[in-house]
Amino acid sequence: FRACHSRCMRTQLKQACSWLTSTLLKFGAASASTMAAPGVGMVPTLTFWERNVPFASMAAAKLAGAAVDAHPDPTATKETIATLAFPSGEQLVGQPLIVRYMARAGTLQHTLYPTDALAATQVDQWIDYINSAVVSGSNLEPVLVALDAYLRFRTYMVGHAITLADVVLWGQLQGNPLWKKHKAGNKVVHLSRWFDHVTAVPGCSSAADELLAMDSKKLRAAAAPTIAVSGNSDKQANAEAGGSFDIQLPGAEEGKVVTRFPPEPSGYLHIGHAKAALLNQYFADMYKGKLIVRFDDTNPSKEKEEFVENILKDIKDLGLRYERLTYTSDYFPQMVELGEKMIRAGNLYADDTPVDQMRDERMKHIESKRRNRTVEENLHAWEEMKKGSEEGLTTCMRFKLDMTSANGTMRDPVAYRCNLSPHGRTGIKYKMYPTYDCACPFVDSLEGVTHALRTSEYRDREEQYYWVLRTMQKLWPGLPNVHIWDYSRLNFVNTLLSKRKLQWFVDEGRVEGWFDPRMPTVQGILRRGLRIEALREFILMQGASRNVTFQEWDKIWSINKRMIDPVCPRHTAIETKGYVSVTMTNGPEAPEYLTVPRHKKYAPAGMKTQLRTSTIWLEQVDAKELSEGEEVTLMDWGNAFVRTIIKDANSSTPCSITMELNPGGDPKKTKWKLTWLAQSDEVVPLNLVDFDYLINKKKVDEDEDFKELLTPVTKFEVAAFGDSNMRTLQKGDIIQLERKGYYIVDVPLVKAGQPIVLFSIPDGRAKSQALKPQ
């Protein structure tokens, strides 16, 4: 950035001088009279050269709710700068000033200027830099590469919401004809991902559409044709990338959209829940709305405080920003009141039909013999259910819908049932609880949720949801409508995402717990070494598509590798089993300590100490490949000739080797590049752990018993020695072991003799993702 910035400051200074001269002349011409500030109702006019379209200014106006009349100036030339003219005669020249005005003049609530002083100043800094640096020319590519690196782990330029910094950068790219070429080149993947995200924001997309609709061929030619919401080419590109947000929520109004993420506290969040959470956040942000997190705690038999605490931890790790946290149990009193009203209205009836018989009757469209009970009989059963009496425990309340319906969810589903298990928040106050099908429409509407996002597997339940809500609206005046939008469930090969089935693995001791690195839970995959930024990028790549697919894990781990490889420190490990001692005939007489980078291309990774002695260790797998007289390369030391190899008489495996260093040797001419460790008491013990899928079939059919598809062995441990620099590693640190792969520290060195536990991180290659030999 320093290099780019220094080159751009000269251009910025010339622009500033030009603008200052123009402004002083205008001020002098108007000094005879008082210059009135723009008043209410005085709409300013934005004019510009048709080949230099002010996308950022228009987007800022849309996002902030500022009125403006925009049109190209037919007399403008390439020297013309976008100008905002007010009826009073005053003008603002240049997009940096115009976008700031729009943010301050708008009537809508927005995040374009953060309330935090430091963040607001950073936004100003970015506006000035982007305006001068993101311009066509030979310097554009390094600027884009620098921005790409900056956005590697960020969703927005400043903070956690869209600001003027994002709008100005988006506008500069949108109006730059060279941007499409750079975007297609795959050198700026993070910047491209950010650009697509901002392009999908309604204010930006509508600004682009409005400007491009001004029927000017020159204007259209000036814009980079990369508008995701209106360009077919980008729809295709998004589809190839894995998904798209090229949708509009039904009935959505900017500033009024409310979404909700309603986890049930009956397990930890898994990767499928992560998609639901991030999509709800995405659409709330897209429409400048709000997100509610609500625990659906209506089944005390399955719910635990442990799950609540860990779901909140997962939500924090995912970076979810919600307006408020609620519980369905907050509304139990209203649900009891509503239940009685529905009984009196004839919408509910009490049924004591045995569960298996009820299920069979629903499948065969047979009405229950209890369906036509009187209101009085139903109210009596209701009271027994509230008390949790013997009679109440055998009874449930069912909606009276349509037993002839082809949609099975409409055949009188259960609305309330008894449960004597103590509730985590209400204790034993209630003996009867609403089902999800009953509670969800009511609480959604009561909390003001405008759009309920659900996976497409619930599509059959949409008819039921709307029927239940309409019924409740008749009895509870003021309940607003809720729109349902469904999207595809996130499925992975060789992976189960049913909480009931995942609980089985925990209960049977086949995993350590919900946080086990073999589990597809948020905590499990993060513990395995997945960066939260990689998870977020993968989820957003899937978009809001309704196409049901089974994803390979290699894609998400490839994204992860792209993020960790450029920054993670390098270390060396030698497996202890069968390691071979090598004597260097011309090695150092006394131990030598050298200071070398922990990452040759990433200085912030710091330095490490390399020990060189006349005796080193090689792994058996490397020693087997060597021949006497052969020249090899010892990594980060130099070349050496293999002089002698002594093998075990019984197994013919090498047990000792002598080498002679060749300082002038060319590493490019050797076949073998070997990792090694100096023989020393300073090495640290390691436990290298790898994992396999819990099940051995890619896709489990519904009628299959997953217990018959279990992978026999899913955890593999190898003892090794590590270089002494690894003593300082902390839990959660990610490193690369040379020629072995990426690892995350699960257990650091806490006392002598106890090994550091390192979990292998998949790198996305097919070999690392394949089932291990059993």
C-alpha cells in the first residue's frame, strides 16, 4: 500500500489543487450575497460525463435515502468531474464530497458512516485513497492485489456493515472497464467475492440499473458489465461458482425486513445450521433490516443448558450480529391463551389415539374417532393436559385441518402435547408445550419477522404454516403476515447432519463429544483447523439456491488452504518409528544455531532457530529411497552425497547412513529434497493425529441404517519428533510441517515428556479427502 499510495498522492494533489481553485472562484462569485444552505425540498442535481458514471454517488443516495436528480451532461468532456448542484447555486465537485453529502443528507437509517470516531475516520481515509488509487493505468493491478489481500479475512472494508468505503470502492470498480478483465483472471478472488456481495445490495444494484437505464450507449460502454443482479453473464458465473444471491425476497422493503435464526437447543450447531444463520444475516444486511436469534425451546426432553451455551458460542464464532435474543418459552403464556381460543373456535380437538395408530390413520386419510368432540370435552382434556394428569398425559391437541389433503402435513398435525421433563427456563411450571408447527408461525408473527427462511425440505409444510397463521390471526388481532423463502439444505458426502444421529455417536462414545474434529459441527470443523473466514466464504458461495446437491469437502478445505498457506509458519517433524541416524563426515564439530524465517514469504510469521549438528535424523520412508553415491538436498541446509548405507540384516531397511556435505551443490539437480532434524535433546515429542469419515458411504438413503455404514477406524495417531521452536506453540495455532501438510495445535506443550497434539488439516486434495485404508 505504501508503494501504491506514494505514486497516487501526486495525482491526488493535482486534483485537490484543481478543485480548490474551482471552489474559490465559485465562492468569490457568490460572496456578494449570503450563501444559503440547501433547504428541505430542494433536490440537488447530479451531472457527469457519460463515460465517467458516478455509481458510488448514486448508490450512497439510494442507501441513505437522499433525494437527487441525476443525468449525464451532454456538454461534458473527459475533463468534467461529477458535480452536485443545489438550487441555491452552491456546488459539490467530485465523488468524495458527494458521497459524504449523501450519507449526511439521507433520511433512512444506515451504516454508511460508523458512529465510532476511529471507524468513521478510517472510512474517510479509504474514500480518499480509493478515489486516487483505483483508476485505470499500469498501477491498477498492484492496487487491486493489495486490496485483495486486505479483504482476505474481511466482509467489509471497515467494521461489520457496509460503509461509504465499500460504496466508493464498488463504484470505482463498477465504472472501470478494466475491472472485468482483472476479475476474470482469478488473481483477486477475495476482492471479487467482496464485489459480488456489495453488488447484490439493493441500493447498489438499483443505482447501477437506474444509471444504465439512461439509454446511452457510451454510458453503458463505460461501465464494467459485472452487475450480478441484472447481467446474465454474472448469473452464469455465480452458478458456476456454486450458488447465487440473484433473488429478491417477496414483499421485502428496505429497512423493514426482519429475519430470524431459530436453533433448537438439542445439540450443537452443525455446518447446515451455519448456512441458515449466515443466510439470515445476509438478507437482513442486504435490506438493511434486522436479525433475531430465537431458541426454539419447546421440547424439554431433548434440551440442555449445555446446548444453549455452546450454540451461543457458535453464533459468536460465526460473527452473527443480531438485534435481540429471544426464546419461544418467552411466549408460553400467550400460547396457552391462544390454545384455549382455538379450542373454542373449533380449530383444535383433543385426541388420545395411540401414537402408532394415529400415524397410520394419517397415512391412510382416516379421521380420528375423537375429531368431532364437543368444545366442552376438548376444554376438559385441555385442563387435564395443563395439569399433566394421567388423562392429560395420554392426550394431545390436534389442529382440525383436512384429513383428505394430498399434503400429509395438512392431515390434522399435533399442536400441543404433554411433557413432564423440567424445562431449562420455566422449570415445572408447564406440563404441556406447543409443537414447532404450532409455535413457529405465532412467534414469528408476534416478533415482527417479515421473512422466514427455511430449507426446501420443509416446502410441504408451507401450506400448513400459512393455514396456522391465518387461523391465529383471526383469533389474535394484529398479527402481521410472514413470507416464507426456502433454500436448499447443505449436504456433504460421507456426512450425517441429523442431530439425532450425531447424538448417537456421542452417546456410543464413538467420538469425544459434539466438538470432536470428526463431527460436522461448527466447533468440530473449527477444531479440525477450518478458519471461520473460509467457512463464511464457502457458505456465501453456495448462495440461496434451491437446487439440492451433495457437496464434496474438498472445496471448503481448498478455500481454507488458500487462506492459511500464505501465513502459517513452517516447522519440521520426523516420525519416530524407524527413524534413521545420519552422520555427516564433514559436518560441524560443534552445534551451530542459525536464525531463519518461519515463513520465507511472510515476514510477520517471525523467525526460528535452526540447529545443525554432525548427526541428523531422517525418516525411514526417505532413507529407503536413497542409494550410495547419490547426491541429495537437505532442506534449508544444502546438498550432500550419500556415502554409505547400513541396512538391517533381517528386514533390509536402512539403520544408519553416512553423508558428505557438498556446499557447492545445486539443489535443482537433485531428485530428493529431504526433511531432517539435528540429533538433540531439544526436540519435542509430537502426536500427529489424522481422521477419517464417520460413515463410509457418500450418500445415505433414507431407508438405510447408518449404523451399518460405520467406518471401523476413524482416528490415526503417529508419534514424531518436532523442532525445538514448537515449544512455544499455543492451542489453535496453525502450522505447516514441511512435506507433511498443515496442522492445528490441539494440545500445546504443558509439561516435559507430554507430546504436543497436532490435528491434520485437509488441504482439499483428493488424496487427503479419500477414505483411509482400514
